[in-house]
Amino acid sequence: MDYKVKETEIKYSDLVTIISGLYFGADEDLSNTEDLIDFLNENEDSTAVIQSLTPFIKEAE
């Protein structure tokens, strides 16, 4: 099966919201995540590009 790369752009502020929820809602020690949260907060207008492989479906001709 052939695959194509799908890119999704996400703002750092959205990432920090997700990671903060994991950090403060977790039952285990995630103290190393604090530095990442601080970095993302300081750069909230930056974006990240997430690449994933999706099946390539050929269109009928």
C-alpha cells in the first residue's frame, strides 16, 4: 500500500494546553514536563508541524 505524508500545523499555545492537562491531571511524576510547558508558553505564537503517514487512495479515472 502506498502512503502520503499528511502535515498538521498546531500552535504552541494549543500544545501547552494539552500538555498542561496531562501534567496537572496525571497521577505520576511528570516534573520534566514543566520545562517544556514554560518553553511553549514563552513561544506561544510559534507553530509545530506534525507529519503522519496516511494511506494513499487512488482516485478513479
